[in-house]
Amino acid sequence: MKKIIFLGVIVCLFFGLGVISIKAQDLTKGLVGYWPLDENGKDMVGKSEGKLEGGAKWIKNGRVKGAVELDGVTGHVVISNFELTTIDLTATAWLKGWRQDAWAGLMCSRNDPMSFWIGFTDADTLSYVWNNNSDKTWGWKQGPQIPQDEWTMFAITIAKDRAVSYIYTDAKKMQSAVNKIDHLEQTIADNLKFGWDQCCGPGRHVKGIMDEVMIYNRTLSEAELVKLATSGLAVERIDKLTTQWGKLKQ
């Protein structure tokens, strides 16, 4: 009888892990750029390698394994060979840090007249640039407040008729705000940077630790983003049962 119960537990555990893996695989749908920043700039789904510039350095202890540490003065990551033309977008990453000055860029690609930007407004809320640098995007300051020096998963999702700004922390969970405007097709091109917006002087740097940067060519739901924040792509549960990203890709 004990043997039957034991086998039942093993079967349940096996199928339970299978369900978790399937759900994790769903989060890879539409993923066009994934930089874990685990002490290197490798793109896990494409060929868009990242390299350090200025006062940036790889560190071992990020939100998930390694990360990049930005000095808030010159440090940033430059991504090469990345290009995406889309209306539907999700861009997300983890941050533990703060801005150098207002309008510091978390993720930025400037290609006049088109621009893609996610970062701090002068009200320290999370906003974005789209629609050929329209002030209806960067001028929208009603997003959630970015916490200072606290692990935060930030995300911007863009669809044809709206954009949503998300902030997730372990303490407050998910917060969001919606900008209900029409969006155009835009291009994110080769000069993509993490941790700095090169526009308008040297002061738009981020200081702190960035980790797990992802870009999708679709709009993730809030439920998907919560799962990404709590489980990630390399599914790691509280009980330490882990499915490696490399296995998920096979």
C-alpha cells in the first residue's frame, strides 16, 4: 500500500512539473529578444549581443543569477543587430536602482523621427515613447511610481488602441495604468541601449542593477506578466524544483 501511495506521489509530481513547464513555454511565444545578463550580453532567442560601455560591469548576484551593474554616470549596455517593426509590443526587465536625472532611460532606441523609450518621467513614473516621439506617449505621466532601490519588474505593453505601464514588486505586487490612445507601427532598430537615453545631454543614466531584459512582438496580459515576475522563463519554484531555459527551448 505504501508503495502505491509513493508511486502516486511521483506521478503527480511528474505531471505537476509538466504543467508548469507548459505554462512557462507559453511565455516564450512572441519573444524576440531575451538578455538574461548573466555576466554576459548573450541574446537567448536571437543574435543581438549586448556589450558593456562606460562604467558598467557584470556581477554575479542579480534578481536571477548574474546581472549588469550601472554606475549612473556613463555605464550602459549597447545591443547590436536588433531590429523590430511592430505595433504590438511588450518590453520588460528587472531593476534595483534609481535614475541619475529625470527622463533617465531604462530601454531606448532613437531613430529619427521614430523613437522607442522606456524610463523615468520627471514625476518618477514609468512611461514610454512611441508614435514618432509623440507627446501623447512621453507626456503621459500617469503610470505607476518607480520604487527607489527596490527590486522592481517594470513593463510597458503597447497595442493598437492602448498602452499599459506596469510595476511589480514583491511587497506591493502588480500596479498598472492605461494610456488609451491609438498607436502606430514603429521600428526599434540597431542602436538599442539599456540604462541610458543618449538624448539631451549626459544625465539620463540609470544607477543600479538591471536583469532579465525581454522584448516581445505581442502584448502580454497582466496575468502573463505576473507569472513572468513570479516564475520567470527558467521556472524556479519556492521548493527549488527548476526547469532550465535551455531545456524549455528543446
